[in-house]
Amino acid sequence: MARTTQRRNHGRRSPWAAAALIGIGLLITGGAYAGASAAMASTTEPTINSALTIDDGKKLFQANCATCHGLDLQGSLEGPALYGVGELSVHFQMSTGRMPLQMQGPQAPQKPVQFTDEQIAAIGAYVQSTSPGPSFPADAVLDGEGDVAHGGELFRINCAMCHNVAGAGGALTEGKYAPALHTTTPLNMYAAMVTGPQNMPVFNDLNLTLEEKRDIISYLLYLQENESAGGFSLGSLGPVSEGLFIWIFGIGSLIAITVWITAKSN
């Protein structure tokens, strides 16, 4: 006689049960987090944004610059005096990250900026109040609406021997170099001409008038905003890169064609 076994029915959970439990858990956790965040926010005092003063600039200078430049801008063995450099020089050096100096070398390289615009302005105001120097120009000088053709002529005469005719920069002696100007702001273009940072000479209003500086800035902005008229610029390095390109690809192609013709003739 065959024995029959009875199967015991085990209860199965619905596949939606796990999802429901997870959803409830997330809702409880999210609600608790939101409540805690609101409680913390209600006990936090709001911050008040206020412009930094000359005294704030003095404190920033003493904390970050005085080690090399002296507490009274008198300079030291590690850095030059800042008498007469003005707030424009401070803006140029700090807004490009060249200052504070990372290490002594042939030239201060451009690097990420370490201070806010407000802090840089405060330090510049302190330096300007202690020993006045070049200050910010009128907006019209930086508007890029000058004579581009005349600016290009002035740039080629006064600047291209270091910065390259296309503003691509170039090497100088003893590890120094003229930086590329492809991303330089109009204000820093003007600041460089007026303050003469590092190896650059100073172009005062007797060398280049305000209108001529405006024309040069307009020319550089034109280069930044327009592609090379001759096609691929090859770094705008002139005959060196162009000759190298022809030597590698031009002569290389001729050799390859010669080898192919020789192989076909055999």
C-alpha cells in the first residue's frame, strides 16, 4: 500500500514586503536627518558679509607677506621692498598666484590663487595707503575697443621679442621666460605694462600713452577671441615648429613614396 506524504504549506512573503520595509526605513531616517538639520540651523547665527578694511589688509600682509617683504614694506634678503609698487602690482602678483612665492627660483611661476578677490583688494589698499604707486585704470582703457591694427604694430615693436608675435610666450636667459598671454585678463595686461613685473620693463605714459596701452590690450584680446587665420597654429612658435613639421611629415612622406615606387618597380 503506497504511503502518501502530505506536503506542509510554508507561508511565503510577498516580494513587495521587503521593498515596503526598506521604504519605511528610508522615510524614518530621512525625517530624522531633516529634523536634526533644521534644529542645528536654527541655533546657528547668520554670518554677516562685510568688506575688508585697510586694517584687515595690514593683518593679512603681516601674516602672509612680511616674512619676505618686511613689516613696513622695507624688504629683506628674501624679497624686495614694496615702496611705490602700488595696489596694481599687488593685484597682478596675487591674482595670478605668483605671490606668495612658493620657492626661490629664477622666476615666480603662475599658480593657483591662494586669496579671495576681497583679501587681495584689502592687501593692495594697505600697500597703497602706506606707499602709493600705480593704481587701477579707467574702464575705457580695458574695454578692448581700441585700434587693433595699431596695437598689433606696437606689440610687435615693444613686446614680441619676448612674448612672441602671437602672444605665445618664449624662453629667456638663465631659466627665465616670458609667459603666454592667451588667458591674461585686460587688467593684468595693463598692470604688467605699468608695473614691470620680474623681467618685464616698465612702460610708463612717456613710453606708451594710455591710448596706446588700450590699443595693445585690444590687439591681445583680438588674438584671444579669434582663431589663427592661417589654420593650425602649431603652437604659434614660428619657423621652428613649422620647419619641424615639414621635416618629419613632408620629408617622411617623400621617403615613403620613394620606397613604395622602388618596391613596385621590382
